[in-house]
Amino acid sequence: MSQYVIVYLGGDQPSSPEEGKQHMAKYMDWLSSLGDSAVSPANPLKDTNTVNPDGSVTPGSTTTMSGYTIIEADSMEAALSLARTCPFLDIGGSLEVSELMEMPG
């Protein structure tokens, strides 16, 4: 089985704390539904800084990436099938799914 990273991009902020709790409950249910295929289930990002080519650092990100999940699946098609059921899509976010390459050494 190969490992795939699902990257979370964009998404709308909840309009209320209650809406945020409801979405988080759906998301946690989805993560639970992944079972053993979830290798690294929830990895939100915060306090991002960008290191520029000249070595300078600027606060913030150059992308809308907010986190990632690593899963195991038999194929890209299987990984995409799991990603299509993620409730992050319900809040206007998009997902990028990439196969992780094993590096030698």
C-alpha cells in the first residue's frame, strides 16, 4: 500500500461557534471512518512564516494550505475516493491528493 497526503486548501470560516463545532464533529467522524488507513490523521498548521529565496522571512503563507492528513490506500483512485467524502469540501475548501515518494536512505 502506498501513502498519500491530503492537503487542505482554503475553506470558509464558520459563521458562529456552533457552526464550527458542527463542522468539527463531521470532520472527526470522517477521520474515524478512515480507520487504520489514517496514518497521520489531523495536522493543522498555524503561525506560518515564509522563508524567501534571499533568506529573508515574512510572516504568513504564500498559499491557503491549512493542514494535511496522511493516509494509506491501494491506489490514487482509492485515495481520491476517500478524499471526496471529506467534509472540508462542504465549507468551500479544496483538497490536493499526492502520493508520497519513499526516498532512499
